[in-house]
Amino acid sequence: MMAVFNRRPVQVVLIVGVTTLLTSYLIIFHNCHEEHTKEVPTTLNLRLTPSRPSLSLGPCTCPDKSVLLKDVLPKEQREELVQRRAKEFQQYKARTTSVLSTLLFALPNSPLQYPIQGFTVRPLTSTLIPGLALHAGQRSSYKVLLNVSKGVLNTENPPEGVTVQGDGEAGLIMESTSLVNLNLLLAGVSYTSSMYHIHTGDLASFLYENHEAMFPITIKQPNLPVLYDMGTDIRSHVTITTKTFLRYPQLKVLLSSIRSFYSNIEVIIADDNFEPEHIKGEHIKQYIMPPAQGWFAGRNLAVSQVTTKYFLWVDDDFVFTEKTKIEKLVEVMEAVPELDVLGGSVQGNQFYFSLRYEEGQEMDGGCLHRKMNEKFHSLPGYPQCFLANGMVNFFLARTDAVMKVGFDPKHQRVAHAEFFMDGLGSLLVASCGHVSINHNSQNTANKVQYARFDAKCSFTSSKTI
């Protein structure tokens, strides 16, 4: 059973940013005949360059009778759309790649060179293993072994004087009197996973004499990028979402305040009142739920209907003011595409906190520590914003990222922090103090009944992890 409690502040350094590529090397490739006749390249050159260049992704090949998007777009819109997509895709890559995706090559501290990070293959797809090479002194014969457990290894046609055993199996033995020819063969070794899996891995063992190296192979089905074609107005960027229960008067005040500043932005309302009342107005979608289903069930419903890149979550008793500038939150999210959730303040209260999860033992479960008013560091370029693990219940969020985490419908009333607990490690969260909203202090008409539901559900806020 997980324990939730406060703890002395723990200093955490969170590095946010997009890793840039290392300095490129200028590699001059000779034809096959020249490689056979030249001496082994110098140790320095071999350390700096892989045996053959990394394969870059080229244009995709569509089967016959495929419908291409560019063919159905009006010509006058095509160039602008391509540019917008390019920008959106760069942000997508910034969010989904990291230094862990960079292909690195091990320096030959031992005589074996191999990829130490970033080698990813598609399931059941033959892929060249980049960077395999042997750097050894003069020998009368050179023999290397390569073994995997979840796939098979294949070679290209071996050069003259190279013998191969185990081609098409999980273990390869390659031997040659020529180091140049052996490295030519190693440059053509490919890996194919044996079973389909969308995300798993394999470990390869590479041996020469008394030297052994292990390197990981990531087996992963690529994800389709979720890209949004955002227009120029805020309505095409953001949908406002809320959940209402026993507070129609406050809800109407909220809607009126929204229209004072955003006349046509779409508002989605999840409504689980006992006696639903139709909410009138343009650009409002009201979804009636079974009575008293709870806050998180309503959040799931509301967010599931969002079609914009972002949604703004507000309580039904909030009030927009001149300081409720949604555009400022969008500006930060667009500038820092790794962010998933960006909060503001409610009458000056940002209610931020940090979370630290200790996995513990397998049978006993882990511990989740929450420290109120503890933050990490400011966002680059936005000193008024800082990273945290959770914040007040007024935030702009990336729709597709939140949909992957969701809201646990078991939590009905007292459950705000549980969303951030579920999103720990999946959602990058920040808070900004320069965008705020007010709270409507008007008493709920059905205050006693509302309080009864609050009390009924207040014991559901702990989780087993």
C-alpha cells in the first residue's frame, strides 16, 4: 500500500531541453575495390567514424492507388500548410526524443566497437547493426562471435577469405586472416527480431579473444505523430472544459465571464446534476451524465470531446478577469514543447507541490512523498514560470498527453492531486504566476447536499501503487 506524506525538501535538479546533435564528421567513402587494396585505416579515424554511415530516413513509399494529402490540398494553401506541419513536427520530435535516442559509438578502449545507445529496430524487420568493428593488433587470424536472444543475425556476402558460421541464427561466428575484410563483413551484419512486440529489447553479446561487450537493441513499433493544424485565433488553439454539479448559478457566472473576454471560444461542460438544466449559448457543448458520477468521470468525458491541441481546465465556480490571458499560457507551451501541463494562479494561489516516488519492494509497494510549496527551477526564458509536479486546479494542458494518462473515475470529489500522481513520470508540469483567474465565493445553493457528497468521497484519494 502506498503511503502519502510530506517530507523535508529534497533538492531536485531537472534538466529540460532538447539535445542537439554532436558535431558531424566528414567521412570520405572509397569504393569497394579501393578498400580491398588499402591498408587498415588509422586508429584515430576508426574511433571517430562508424564502419558505414548511419542510415537516415528517406521519403516514404506509398503503394499504388494511395491518396496523397498534397494532391487533395488547394495549391494556394499547400506551401503554408507544409510549413506549419514542419514546425509542429519539430515540436513533436522535441517532445518524443531525448539524449537516450542519440546513436553513440563506443570508443575502442577494448578492441571491440559497437553501438552503446540508440540502436532501435522495428519488430520483425531486418536492420543493419551500425558501428560494429574490430580494432586489434597484428594477428595471423581474427575471430569474433556475436550472439542475441530474441532475434537472428544475418550477414551480406562475405568478402574473400572470411568464413561465417550461424548465418540466419541467434549466434554468428566470423573469422578471417584480414582485419579489413572482417570489418567489411561486420559492417553488413543485420538483426531481425523473432517475435512481434511493440516495445521490448534484446541484448547482444560481442566477443573477441578474452574481450566481451554487451549492447542493447531496442525493438519498438514507431508511433504515429499526433499533429494539430492550429489557426491564428485562440479558438483554434484551446477549448475550455469544466465539470458542474449542484452549482448552476456559479456556472452561469463563469460562462458570462468567459464571453466577456472570449466571445467564440468553445466551452465543454460535463454535467452530472440530479436535475439537469439546459445551458443556453453559442459555442457551448453540454454533456449530461448519470447523476453524481464525480469529478474525474466528468473530466474524462469533457476532455474526450476536445479537438484542439490544448484544453483549459477551470472549475465551475471560477471567474475570468482581465488577467486570465489564455494566450500567455499558449505562448509558453508553444515555446517549450516538452511541457504537458501549465498552471496559473487562482487569486494569487498557485498551490504547487513536488512528488517523489520510491518504488520500494515488489510485494510491499512504494511510497509517494508530496511536499507542498516545493518547486524545481524556472523555465528558460520565462522566469515567472517554474517546474513542479502539481499545481492549482486551473491549467492549460496538451490534449493528447493528458488523454494518455486520463482521470481515475474512482476519485469523485477530493481528487485533484491524484491526476498529477498518475501523471508522474509521464507529464512535464509547470506553473506560471502571471496568468490568473478568480474564485466565485458565492455559497452553493445546495450547500448541505454538496458537502455530503464531498464527505462521502473524501476517503478515495489514496491509491495503491
